[in-house]
Amino acid sequence: MTRTTAPPAASLARGLVLASHPAPAAVVTALATAMAAALGAGAGRVALVALAVGAGQLSIGWSNDWIDAGRDRAVGRADKPVVAGLVTEGTLRRGAVLALTACAAASLATGVVAGLVHLAAVGGAWAYNVRLKATAWSWTPYAFSFGLLLAFVVLAAPGGRQPAGWAVGAAALLGVGAHVANTLPDLDDDAATGVRGLPHRLGRRVSGVLAPALLLVAVAIVVTGPPGPPSAAGMVCGVLAAALAAGAGLVAARRPRSRAPFLLSLAVAVVCVVVLALVVPDVAS
């Protein structure tokens, strides 16, 4: 039954934070902000990028928990804020719409083209929440949205630069790898409620290998994509990222319900952004 009474303020605040999917939202926002700064954007433009990406991530997280509330109740997901009674579906719906509005305003303030690119990325994530997560095309919003997120940060930076194709491709692969890793702990619960994305169709064993493989390919592209030989710092970062990706695969094989593979995939993304920051002239031209 849907909760109709408003929870206490402290519980509501906690529910909103948890429903935002705080770890990935914070990491994605921080990485976009750091990349904008590395590209030479001024403080005002960096703040706009941070606001746009942060608001977009809030809208994505809140819409996910709002749309999935019925499924979460059906499988007894007590870790979910709506099921735990910390926040109502209506509150999350209103919050998601407000966050999306703020995202649109901040995105377009960076420029029409850059803003539309970012809104397309956020729209891809909403499409995943609404429908695509339950289909064999569940991976496409992650590839689409992560690739466009990098493009947005480059387009929002000064100088009228364009994102390098190899960098966009690496970001897309990181997104798909994170999607597969994030889905692994919930395969059984998802299947029980009719959600059969690509990882569900491939099965746990294949998906457990696919996630780190995608991350490793992304790392290889980030390290070798720029012209010329990789720098020593880039190689060190690449080895670290590859080790984290391999660790994600090992944990997924040994602890199927663990969230660690997803967190490790976020760590891979962090290291990859460090590498990209080292080769900024090659990421955007």
C-alpha cells in the first residue's frame, strides 16, 4: 500500500538522500566538475556544470526510486527509502521534476548546444528508469548518457572545442560496465518483478565477466587513445584502473550480492578521469 502520511522531517531528509543514489550521483557530479576545471573553465562555468550535472543526477535517482517503488515493495527491498517509509512516491516524483527543471536551466545556461547535449544524456537515463531497464537494450542509455556527459563537459568549456571520439567511446564503455556491475546483486529480485535487462538475459556468470572486461577496454582506450606514447603517470594510472576493474570481476564471482563491484567500477571511472585530465589537449580539440 502506498504511504500517504508525510514522514518526519529528519526521516524525509534521509530518505531523499538515500533515494538520490548518493554514491554514483556524487561521483559523477564530482568527476564532471573536475573535468570542467581541467579544461580551463572559469569558476562560474565550473559551478554551472556542477549544478547542471548534480541536479540531473538527483532527478535520475529520485525518478528511479519513485518508478520502482512497486517492484521494490513486491520483493521486500527494505533498504529502499519508499519501502522503509522514509519518503513517499509523491515526494520523489515532485522532487524529480523540480530537479529536472533546475538541470534544464543550468544546462542551457552553459550554451544551447552544450545544454541540449546534457539534457539528452539525462533523458537517456530517464528512459532507462521508465522502460529500457527491463529490456535487452538496458545497456544503451548508459552508453548514450555517459558518452554525452563527457561531450557536454567539453562543449561547456571555453574555446569552442569538440570532444575526441576515443574519449566519448571510453566514457560510454565505462557507463555500460558500471551498468552491468550495478545490476549483478539484484538479478534475482529484478527477474521476480519482470525486469530482464541485458545482464539478466546473459546470466550472472557471463555478466560477471562482461563488467570487468568492458572496464578494462575503457581503461585501455583512455591510456592509448591520445596521440603519441602514454606518459609514465598515465601508465601508472592505467595499471591502477586495470587492477580495480579486475578486482570488480573477482568480487562479483565470489560475492554475487555484493555492491563492491559497482563501487570499484566508480573507482575505475575516477582514475580514468585523472588520466583524461593529464591529456586535456587530446580530449578536446
